[in-house]
Amino acid sequence: MSREEHDRLRARPDLQSLGAAIQLLVTAAHALGYGACWMSAPVLAAPRLEQLLGVEEPARLVAIVAVGVPSGHPQGTRRLPVDEVLRFATPESGAAAESGRAASAAAPAPGETDRS
Ligand SMILES: Cc1cc2nc3c(=O)[nH]c(=O)nc-3n(C[C@H](O)[C@H](O)[C@H](O)COP(=O)(O)O)c2cc1C
């Protein structure tokens, strides 16, 4: 089995790890009093940015995190209620018992808010 197929079957642990790392970076910046913005749109210009930033194989650009001193404190944005976007599967909840998983986190697919 190729590395790509293995990662696909495991729901892309490479991308999950990157997301966790970037979130920790943003959270750490905030804890130190900085503002940070996680951006993937600049990756559209990855070839040029990789050249400018000296990113070389096997590394590749997947996101940019802008970090700086905030000029203000923006209001938080509206969030969906947690129970609409996150479900904890336990042995008692049925599906988890059938699949042998316990206490796994399951999030809805994009555009889907109710999996019950
Ligand atoms: C994977 C990902 C990619 C993002 N890419 C961009 C981007 O390219 N440009 C941008 O202005 N914001 C982008 N954002 C959103 C900002 O990082 C956003 O301010 C941050 O997620 C906080 O969300 P909030 O503004 O809803 O509080 C991205 C967020 C995520 C999670």
C-alpha cells in the first residue's frame, strides 16, 4: 500500500497533525500577547512563496500564519453551538459500539450540521 493510500484510509493524519500544529502556534502567539491569522489562501502562490521563503523538498507550504502586535481587540465572530458541530461517540451511543470505537470525536462533513 502506498503512503498516500495509507494516509487517505487514516483520514489524512498528515493534515490533522498540521492543523493541530498550526492551532497550537496561533494559540501560543495569542498567549504571548500577539495577534495571529491562519491563512491558506496565500498557498495559491506556493511556488513563488516557497522560493522566497526557502522552502525545499520534502517540505512544502501548506499555510501562512501572520503574527503581529494587534492594533485592537476585535469582537469574536458568531459560532455554531458546539453540539451542532461535534459529537462524542461512546459505546452507549450505538454506532461506536458496532464499529468497536469508543469515545471517538466525530465532526459533521462540510455543510452538514446534524448527524444524529
Ligand atoms: C484552514 C484555515 C484557512 C484560513 N485561511 C484564511 C485566509 O486565507 N485568509 C483569511 O483572511 N483568513 C483565513 N482563515 C480564517 C482566519 O484564520 C480566522 O480569522 C480565524 O480562523 C479565526 O476565525 P474567526 O475570524 O471566525 O474568529 C483561515 C482559517 C482556517 C482554519
